[in-house]
Amino acid sequence: MEHIFYSTIEKITDFLTKDTLCSEARRKQLIYGLQVFAYNVFVISVILILAAICRCFLTSLLIFAVFGTFRILAGGYHCNSMAKCLLTTTAVIVGSGKCAQFIAFSLPVTILLCIDLN
């Protein structure tokens, strides 16, 4: 999975820089920026699509927003591969959304629990 992801980003970078004189440092910056952007778009899309399929989109979106905010501020555990990260984050967000629906928590209680757990 990671090899396909990185090779695709390399091809996009080659396409974007083929007509310009670009230093190696600039090229590496572009590659890194595209990797971060593409990875985040991919993970967020997968999580929200699975949440919609599981019929817990709004709850999962709320949990995702709170989780993401605290994750940015506090840091935390990082997986050593893209697949593990995708699986772990999706399980936490969609699982929490489905669990909150199953237990029938209101959205304010869900927010408070998410803040407390983070």
C-alpha cells in the first residue's frame, strides 16, 4: 500500500516539475507536502465513507473533529505503517460513533466523553 502511494506521489511531482528548474530541496519539499495532503485526504475520506455506510456519519464526524483537534494539540501514539494507522483511526472513530448511537448518548454527552477520553 505504501509503495503504491509513494510512487504515485513521485509521478505527480515529476509531472508538476518537468517544465521547471527545481532544486532537489524544493522537489523534496513538494513531495513531502503532497504526501501529507494526499494521505490526510485519503484517511478522512475512508473514515467518513465507512461512517456513512454504518449510518453513524454525524456522530463520527463530531468525534473525528474533537479527536483530531486534541490529536493535533497533544500528539499521541503513531503507527509505523499507513495500513495500521488507517485501521486504528477508522476503528476508533467509526467504532466510537456506532457505540455512542447504540448507547443512545446525546451529542453533548458524546462531546464530553470524547474530551474526557482524549
